Amino acid sequence: MADVQGFLFPRTSTGASSLLPPPPWHYSGAMLTLEYRTDPAAVAELLPDPLEPADDDPGAVAVIWADWQSCSDSYEELLDPVRSQYLEAFVVARCKYRGEHYSRCLYIWVDRDYAMVRGHHQGYPKKLGSIHLTRPVTVGKAGPRLEPGGRFGATLSASGRRLVDAAFTITDECDHAGFVNALPMLHHRWMPAIESDGSDSLVELVTMSGYDAEIGRGFTGDFDLSLFDSPIEELTRLQPREPIAGYWREVAVSWNGGTTLERRVIDGV
Amino acid sequence: MADVQGFLFPRTSTGASSLLPPPPWHYSGAMLTLEYRTDPAAVAELLPDPLEPADDDPGAVAVIWADWQSCSDSYEELLDPVRSQYLEAFVVARCKYRGEHYSRCLYIWVDRDYAMVRGHHQGYPKKLGSIHLTRPVTVGKAGPRLEPGGRFGATLSASGRRLVDAAFTITDECDHAGFVNALPMLHHRWMPAIESDGSDSLVELVTMSGYDAEIGRGFTGDFDLSLFDSPIEELTRLQPREPIAGYWREVAVSWNGGTTLERRVIDGV
Amino acid sequence: MADVQGFLFPRTSTGASSLLPPPPWHYSGAMLTLEYRTDPAAVAELLPDPLEPADDDPGAVAVIWADWQSCSDSYEELLDPVRSQYLEAFVVARCKYRGEHYSRCLYIWVDRDYAMVRGHHQGYPKKLGSIHLTRPVTVGKAGPRLEPGGRFGATLSASGRRLVDAAFTITDECDHAGFVNALPMLHHRWMPAIESDGSDSLVELVTMSGYDAEIGRGFTGDFDLSLFDSPIEELTRLQPREPIAGYWREVAVSWNGGTTLERRVIDGV
Amino acid sequence: MADVQGFLFPRTSTGASSLLPPPPWHYSGAMLTLEYRTDPAAVAELLPDPLEPADDDPGAVAVIWADWQSCSDSYEELLDPVRSQYLEAFVVARCKYRGEHYSRCLYIWVDRDYAMVRGHHQGYPKKLGSIHLTRPVTVGKAGPRLEPGGRFGATLSASGRRLVDAAFTITDECDHAGFVNALPMLHHRWMPAIESDGSDSLVELVTMSGYDAEIGRGFTGDFDLSLFDSPIEELTRLQPREPIAGYWREVAVSWNGGTTLERRVIDGV
């Protein structure tokens, strides 16, 4: 009778097959954050009870691209970069829970399996997508410099359909990346019961923050953003009414777990 | 305060964004099953307590390729086949639990996000992979006929590494597909706690079977099978000692949930 | 000083690295052909001098999906199906040259490198795309039967944008697949000079037909077709004015070269 | 009768569909160059007559990874990065022709269609592959810094098989990137005749260099390199006997055509 190991499935006698290595996980990369205001009702309808809209500016959302390398404490993923490099694009809003404000990921796409399922562990509702973000360069003509006038494209496609097109132009240096994605995350972790009768086996409300965050060069700027329809997506319900600001910055963070705020207890069998 | 809907995340006011449509799910396709005997200890080490090895032939395993179309009761996925077509490759063994024998998926790879996460719901430890299986043809020279002598290739790669190569040759018609993958499935559904401290929030032992199974043409035959190493896989611990038999058949099934056998109750917060 | 070998580059001492094995090449698969009439001027503008529009029905075009296995005379690709399976989607019109009528591929997308470059050899202007075509099934609910009422979806995306959506419904058996793609092909083979000054090193007008064509089950039916914009595609210039008919059939063919009709002689250096 | 336009196929009335925009093309990125010595005979067998091995160090080869953004003079590709970002991995040796020494690409893989066919135009024998190269970071733990001790992984897979694994460690700053890939390129441009009878329609020997090269930060270091077998590749014929040195650097260049050195004249039809 075996004692199987592994942070995630498949669990084996050694743990080596686990789709995820055990945390802590370390991330280094670049993020493009585009903040705008949409109809507050379009945000509110995505906040399940008992979450409430943010007190101030409840229609503020951020569409974010992140171009990551990540690794475990073994650092071995960095030498096999198919296991460390990925991109993700996601939509964040704020919400209120028990009087505190949080950030919350509404939609998210990523391009590797480990990053997708790591997100599921963290309550991010990740799907696979094709995500692109222009990289700054230091030489030549084929890319922006990190200075005013530098222009970046950012795109998202899934299931063969373009979902988001954006262009960002640096106007100034900036020491922050906006307010929408700046709070601890508040996520649901849901897993339907295997009975598949509409009930859930796992219903948790969790919160988490990274640690050892390190910020590199940062900039603000203007942007254009277009959202497109798909039969299996609803991004166009979050149409921009008014831009707030865009931000590009280098960022690193480590992650080693969060906190369960609520867990619905389901009887054992 | 919203009432969000959707079988799976992301849950929204309409449910349209859910990575999975609600079951029932219908599958039609072809399966290649290659049964062989490995060291029984290599199977036993993958069966967590209280699972036990099968009484008879405990080293029997099956490596299986499936070339599927699947859809929900809306059938709309069939007209947007990026949402219905996928391949998977997996390894199955048998085990015993409370005196009953079951089939159990040890390892599995698939090539679409919805199929990956649908598997996680069902306790299949799915990763993404690149999976290929020769298709039979009715005309011309570029494929086997469904008759003795027909040859099929079957391959699996993940993270840019070839993991399995196989070749199967039909010898006879056959009305079954072996005994290893023929029982109800017995799977664990595991989700680590967000605290990520080694504890699990979801620990369920579940069983499931399809319904309305329909079998088309079926054949048995001989095969060659090679398993390869990877730093993040352990297939080579299941090296073949002796082939049993190979099977190719057309198969369809529907699925509408399983049964929770055990659930470890975790206190609410 | 070496004698390098190989049908195509890279050429080596053994020829084993060639992106293409030497012909003949054998193809077996299924094709969906959707014929319709567009503005004849939209076809004419794609026929370079001295090609002329077809005498009859010069606005007739066909959008075609093909789901192939292909192999060389070694047949070894069939046992490593990543080297034999691919899909393509393409647009064909007819034209007239020196009093004879031909079929001509206007646009085409494919999903494997060898199939892309094999097309370039044959004068097909292939790009990479993501192509899907519903497969018929013999059992279960997740796919159409090859009989009246059977419905198929067919889609094309490239560079993350959906370019074509189609749905086809079988109405009757049928022993042909229309008239647009039924003639010998007339293609240009163009390669710009390395000087990249607007001149071409290779300008050939070639024609080709397969041999040993074999036709399996065939059907006709109705269809819906939608073409979408992209900054680097021009399919929407070929908007349907009137459907002609759709066809699905099993087909196989072999190919072992074509005939050069015109070659512009460029002086040696 | 139309006047079709476009640098490459498909040529249309506007030129907008061309798989390649017209040059000049601008490139900015990072390159990792690993130089080593192999059996000089393994290089010589890849140099078709009248090319000869280099006079000095004829067994020196370089395996190179490049992580590019590229664009045309319109710069519009930079805002739709699926059209500008790609990676390539390639093997270069030196050769002698008419008394002059050149660099020559022996094998190359790339991950986008436009980059693949642009290479074919330039005489690079490009196939599609899956290519990864660790990126340096400025913050956090998930990547190397551009300083001694910084470690980079570099991998290549094609057709689901790992072909190359490498690890590079920076030891010092360096103002060059070795000598193997430092000369003008000497390439063949081959296109078999459509008759596919073993004859070629296009046989050109061409040379080319970029212009406006700009070099950013550069480093040298040590490396490990492993080459793996595949039924359709021959990299293992170039096994390392002795490392020379590794180099990482930021680099940009523009390209606007080359020079035809020899063209075999084929009679018109």
C-alpha cells in the first residue's frame, strides 16, 4: 500500500511527476496593466454573494498582460525554459468582503498547462489562450525603448478567435501600476461534485498575496483597447466607457500559499 | 450581489464563460489499447492506501490512445470543432478497494484545455501533451484499412520530449478491448489547500462509469511499445516485461457524473 | 567536397534531413468543398496576366477543407503520424490559359511545416493556420453520420484571428465534388531574387494533376459560410453572393510531379 | 487581366496578403552562440561542391539560439506581436568559396511561418520547431542577471522530439560573439523542378550580410551541450569533440537583400 507524494496530481512514490512542484514559486517578468471604467453593473454581476462592489469607483477594471519566467526553489525549471516561460492575460476588478477591499481576477488565459493549473489552485479561472506582448529592446529598430514614446502591442486569442487588441504608449516614468490589481486577491476555489448535479465539493473563499515583491523600471502611458466577441466568452460585457491609465513595469514576486477565509463544509460519505 | 452560474469557472451571470458546459457529455471516437505486464511493484507504488493491487495479474497495465469528438447536450461544439476534437493518451491499471476491483488512470495527457480540466473534475491527472494516432482510411495508400495487416502508429510527447512510441498491427476482429480499462474507474480528486502547506482541501475517492456505450468495429493485434525518460515524468518505471494484446475499436459513451465513495471532511473556517 | 542529397533542403550526405521525402507522395483523407459565386471582378483581380477568367461562371469559387494523411513510398510517416497527419483550408477558382481551363488555388492555410513547403513546391501559396473540420462517426452522439441530416462544422484561423466559419448539412449522396476544383491546377511558382529589389529569380507557370485518384463515399448538401477580416488577409474581398452547393467526400490521390508550362529565363551570374 | 502585387505569395491586387512584407526587415533581440569543434569530416560532408572547408579550424561549428522581434519599414508588426516575435535555433559552420571564407547555416528551426519562409528566401533550410531560451531578468529570483554566474537554458524540439539541450553560464563581459557565425553568409537557394524528377528549377549560390548592426550588452561563458537523435534529423553527426566558448549578447540588424554569386541557367519552356 503506497504512500504517494507530489504537490499536485499525478501523485507517485517519488513525487517527480506532479504537474506542479511544491511552493514557494518565484516569478520574474514584465506586466502591462490597462485600467479603465466600465459599467459598474457589469462588474457587480460577476461578484457572487457575499462579495460587494468596491465603495469607490466600482466600475474600474484592469486588463493585464504578464510575460513571466517562474520556478520552484530547485530553480531547475530555469534551465529547461519550456517549464518556466509563459504569458498570461487577465481581467481584474475590486470587490468588498466583510468590510475589506480586495482585487479579484474575473477572467484569465495562459499558455502552459502548469501555469493554468497553478492558477486553478489559487482560484484564478484560467483557460488556455494565445497571448502576445511586445518586448522592449535596447538595440535596433524592432521594438520600443523604455522611454516616452515607446509603443507596445498586446493581444489575446482563444479557440482561434481574437478576444483583445491593445496598444500602449509610454508617456512618463511611474512608481506604481494603478489601484485595481494592487490589493490582496479574493478568489473562489470551486470544484463541482463528481455527482455533477449542480452541487460543489469544494467551495472556498481564499485570499493571498505574494512576498518579496521587487519592482524594476516602471512607466505610465496612454492606450487603445478593443474587446471582441466569442460564443464562449463574455469580455464584451466589460466594454470600456473611459480609460484611466496604462502601466508597464518589471516585477518579481514569490508566492507560498494563501489563507482560507470561508469553507463550505460538506459531509463525508 | 450577484448569483453567478456555470458548471465550472469562470462563473458569470449567464454561465456562458464556463470552461466546461454542464454534463451530460457525449463522446464518439476511436481507441487504441495496448495491454502488457510490468513489474507489479511498479503498479503497487502508484496505488495510495487503502487501494490494493488487483488480485489477479497485478502488473497488467494498458497504454491507451483516444481520438475523440465530444459535446454537450447543446451539440453546438460539433459545429465549432476546435471545441469538440481532441486526443488523449493515458496509462491505466487495476486496483482493489473494499473488495471490489476497479480501473484507475495513473497518467494521462490531452491536447485541449476543456478536456484537461474536465479530466481533473473526474480525477484524471491530466497534463497537456502532443498526441498522435494513425487513422484508418477507406481509399488510397496513406493509411491502414480496418482489416488484418492494418498498421497504426501512436505517439505521445510532452514539454518537447517524446514519451511513448508505439506501432499496432491488426490480426483479427475482436469484440472487446481487454480487461485493464474495462472496470468502473476509481480516482482520487485532490486539491491542495491554498495554505500550500502539504495539506489538501479536497480529498475524495470517486468512482464513475459512462452510460449508453456503443461499440463499433473492433480489432485485436500485435504491438511494439517504447517508453522514454523525461525529468518530469516516470513512465519508464512501468517498462513492459511482456505484451498481452492490443485492441483498436470505435467507441462512444456518454457521461453524467459519478459517485463519491469517500470524502475527507475538513473543518470550515 | 561533398555530394549532398535530399529532395529539399537541408541537403546532407545521406538526404535524411530533407524537409520533404522524395515523391511520389500519397494522400488519403476527407474533403469538404463549398462552392459559391462571388463578384467575378474579385476573382479576376487575382489572375495575373496572361491568365484569364473562366468563360462560364467566372465568379465561381470553392472554399475547401481537407483532413489528410500523407506519406512517401517508404510509408514510414504513417507510423509516426506527426509526420503524416495535417489539415488544410483553401480557396480555389478557375481560370483560362492558352484556351484551356484550369483550377487555381488563390489562398491556402495548413498546419504542418512539411505540408506548407510541399505546397510551395507545387505553387500553393501556403501559410500556417489552425484548421478544424468535424469528422463523421459511426457510433454515439458526438458527430454526424454520413447520411442526410449529418452536420459538419469547418473553421479556419490564422495569427489568432478567425477567418472562416462554415456549417454543412448533407442532403443527398453525390458522385462528384463540384466543378471549381475539378480541373488540372495552374499555379505560379515565385521566388524573389535574393537582391530583394522587386525582381524574381523563379517565375514559373506550372500545371499538375494527381494520379491513382480513388473516391470513397460522397455527399452533397447545403451550407452557411462566413468570411472575416484580418489586417494581413483579403478573404472578405471574395464575399459570397450566391451559394452553389457543398460536397463532402472521401478521397485519395498520389502525386509525382507536374509540368512546367512557362519559365522566365534569368541570366546566370 | 490583373497586375498582382506582393513581395511573396499569395500575390493579390493590393499585396496585403503576402506572407512577407517587402524588405527592409529590422531585427532586435538576443542571441546565444555556443561554439565547439566536431569532426571536420562531419562539416565537410555538408558543403556541396564547389564549397570547401575553412582553412583553419574546419571542424568549428556554432549552435545558436535567437529570440527575435522583427518588423518591416511599416513597423506595424510590432503592435501585433504574433507577427513580430519568434525564436530560432540553428547550426552554423564556415566554408571557403573562390578563396573567400563565409559562414553557412547547416540546419535551422523556427516557430512562425513568416520567419520560416523568409529564411527560405535567404537560403536558410528552415523547419518548424519548438525553441526556448532563458531570458535575463532585472528583478526577482526567476531568471539570471547579466553578470558572471548568470545561467541560461536553451532547448530545441521538433516533431515532438527533443533535439538539443544546452546550459550556458556567464563568466565575463565580451565584445564579440565568436568567429563561426561572424562572416557573410553563403547559402544555396534550391527549389526542385515541378517535374520532381531530381532536377532543380532554382539553384543559386547567394551571399548576404545585414546592415546597421547594433550590439548591446555581451558576455562570454561556459556551456554544456547535448544533441539527440531523430529519424528525420542528423544533428548527432555533429557531436562535440571540444568546446570553444559560449556567447550571449543583445543584437540588432537590418536586412535588405543579398547578392547572387552563381545561378544555374535553366532553359525556358
